[in-house]
Amino acid sequence: MSSLQNALKLSETQIGTEIGVSNWILVDQPMIDQFATTTHDEQWIHIDPTRAAAETPFGGTIAHGFLTLSLASRFAYDCMPMMEGQVMGINYGMNKLRFLQPVRSGSRLRGRFTLQAATARNETDLLRTNLLTIEIEGEDKPALIAEWLGLSVFSD
């Protein structure tokens, strides 16, 4: 049996189950500022703590939604190690994505992954769909939920 077939068989037994929960990551003002500079999205709700405290219901600045989403790759490293015979993993995109709650500067986030589907696309590629929930420490409502597609490529 090939590495891909073994991975598919294992994945099929995990459908509907939680694959993992990542470590917490602090989203602080320097991280938000750096993201704003990198993406040229320097809206004041992200980079002006004084104005954001005075003019928003958030009590201060909030992280960009795409900053929150961009941490998904880091969370995946914590939860989904390479499978036997896998030579690389590729972000294949999203089916669904919803930003449910703003992330205030100083919040800690983590990712929670639940496998929804796994399909062999050919002799080397395994497409896995995970429900990703990015949680905010101390909050009931998550920052976002997404249906994330990942392609695992095997040597043969």
C-alpha cells in the first residue's frame, strides 16, 4: 500500500474528529502595526490606540481580519505534522470563511482543527478539508471559522 493510500485510510477514520488544538499566540500592537505596514492597510482602528479607544466600541485597536486568518498556517504547524511519505503541504484555499468577532490588541489566539473530508486527487495528492476555528482566549465566540483546504503531496 502506498504512503498516500495509508494517509487516506487514516484520514477517513478521523473524519468528524478534532485533529488538534494549537498553542496560544499573542496578537499585540507591534504585530498589528507590522501587518498594517506590510499590507498597506493602515486604517486607524488597527494602528491608533488612542483614537480607537475613543471612537470604537472595542476599547482600543483591533487586529486585521486577514492578520487573524494568516496565523492559520502557524496553528496548523502545531496540530498537523507531515504524514509518513508526505513531501510537502500546500494551502489549497478556503471554501467558507466568516469573521465572527474582532480581535483586540493584547488577545491570545489559538486554532482548533476538525477534519471534515479527505479525497485522493491522483497518485500523489491528498486533499483534506478541515474546519478551522480560531479562538480568542477568554471569549465564548471565536474570531473566525473557516473551511480550509490543504493538499498533502506524497512522493509516489
